[in-house]
Amino acid sequence: MKIAALIVAAGKGIRAGGTLPKQYQLINGKPVLTRTVKAFSEHAQIDMIQTVIGIGHEAAFADAVRGMELLPPVLGGETRQASVFAGLKALQEHGPDIVLIHDAARPLVPGKIITRVITALDKSPCALPVLPVADTIKVVTGDEVTSTLDRSIMWAAQTPQGFRFEEILAAHRQAAVSGLSSFTDDASIAEWAGLVVKTVAGAPENRKLTLQSDIKEAERAMAAQQVRGLTDIRTGNGYDVHAFEPGDSVTLCGIEIPHEKKLKGHSDADVAMHTLTDAILGALSEGDIGKHFPPSDAQWKGAPSEIFLKQAMQLVENRGGMVSHCDITLVCEEPKIGPFVEAMRENLDAIMGIGVSRISVKATTSEKLGFTGRGEGIAALATATVRLPEVD
Ligand code: MG
């Protein structure tokens, strides 16, 4: 059985603020759409993913899904209904048996809901995830309440909504031919066409992000999910010194800074990155950088130090943990570090992927005292906080 996901990302909604629609806004550093597509690409039962995007969003889309295996996107229409219809028509040539139609603005869809919808399609042509309605719903005319609805029979519809492909395509075609264009979800088109729609349990975290506050709340929910169970909190420190020798630049946190000297060392002598690596290894009680990358081993000669940092991050990942914060202090009279601090934080984030807000880089002089004060070298200190699962 071939199962397609159709992700509708053609909305122009900018209520969440900014100039790009909400599906391209970042949550925890990644576009909403990237996370939505990933939820489906990582699901074992999904065979193909078709996206529908808005005109003018091609570049943002290409950025959001770089490296992902998707069918070429199609452009959406005037309404959500028209956009879905365009996506269904594009999918037709790939012959899916089932299609799951999903809003791009629901990035936190749990895999178990995708599974539930697919399973329900064994017995019914359409499946819809729903949630009970928590608030009492009033019918209001002007500013006056005219009636109160019976909440016990009301359910809020989510996506993905699952359909046997030929049946939903026919329903959409029939609706278009009939000149109807304002259905706001696909289950209502199926209902209109007389198909039976079965419900399955939705999930509160599968909410649609509409406002900026929804995005903030989703970020908090994701962060909480990420640290759940990582209650064994470790701190490691690192310290390293490299001497100067004649040269024209130093590399610190992977950023090359012009200087009339360079740092002496076996690798690229990035004293800051070595110190940070040691701090992470220290938090794991895994020895130090020299144990993992012996200076006696010729393969590390001139090596970029990000190899060491990446390996330390891999060890954290192997233990099922995360680096929740790091703080680096560089001690030197020269070169001036301040102008490069932001570039350093961004570069470390590119390697570590923990978010710039979790990476601190600062510098101090030693008031012309000692070897750093005399300009003989650079010292660096680092602290890393690592969260690991409790091990019994
Ligand atoms: Mg070193």
C-alpha cells in the first residue's frame, strides 16, 4: 500500500508577526515547515511527501527543506481548498492508495497520530483526529448571546486527515465542479460528498500555530519534551593554554582573527575549542582531549579543532544526553576578542546545534600579569553543563 502525505503550506498567514507566513517562522531555530515535513519523513509508513506552497515563497521553501527527499512542490490556489486540490492532482501520477492531508502550521504532530489515522483507514474511507472542546461555546449575534451549544457533542478537528486517495480526489473534483470553494478542511468535503468520516484521538500538542504566542508556547513545549528524563545534571570544566609563535592569525572557537602572532600547537591550536571539549568530556567523566586525540598521533597534525568538539558532542548523544549550556572565558591582552564574540558563538552553535543562547563566550585580560599579561600566550577556561538520563 502506498501512503502519501500532502502538506498544505500555501497560507499567507502573518498573524504570528514578521513578513513571512507562519510556516516559515523559526521555532527553536528551525522553520515550522521543516519540523512538520520531518514528522512525516521520519514516519516509517509514509512513502512520499507532496507539499503545496505559496507563490513567492519558493526560496524560503527551498531553505526549509534542504536535503529532504520530497516530491517537487506545487503552487497553491486562492483558497485552502484549491491548494489541497492542486496537491491531490499532482499526487495522482504517483498512484498513492492513501493520502494524509496536513496543515504545515501543525509541526508538533506526534507520530502516533499519523499511525492512528492510517490504521483507521482500514475500516473507513476517511479518518479525522479530534479533541474534545474545553470551553463552553456560545452563539453570538452582534454582542449578544443567542444560545449555548451542547459541548458534549462537539469536537475540534485536527490534521492529518486521512483519506482513501481516489475517494477524496473525486470529492474535491465534485466540489470544484459544483462551484463550492470555501471548505476549511477536507473532512467537510468528504462529509459533503457523503463519505463516512471516522474519528480518532488527536493530541493537544498537535495544535495549529497561529499567533506569535502559539510559537512561543510550542517552543516551551518542545524544550520541556527535550529535557524530559534528562535529570542527571553534570558540570565539567576545562582549562588550556597555548603559547604564541611568529605568525599572522589565531583561530579561536573556529574563527580566524588577524594578529601578529599565531598559537603554537599540534592541531590548529584553537585553545578555546580545546577547553570547551575538555569541559564536555569532564562532565561525562570521559578523560580529556589528549586521551581521545593523542598529540602523538600524526593524523591530528594541523587538524581543525571542530573534529574534537564534534566527537565530544557525539559522546553526549551516545549517552542520550544534551549539552544545555557552556561558558568560555579567554584570557589574553591581545588580540581583542570582543568584536569576534558573536561570530564565535554562532560558529560553536553550527557545530553543537544547541542554540546560540546556550553558548557564552567572553574574554578578560590578566592586567599585564603573568604569562598572558606578558603576551606569551592565551589561556582559556570553560564550563559545560550536560544533562543525561538517570541511569539505575
Ligand atoms: Mg590545547
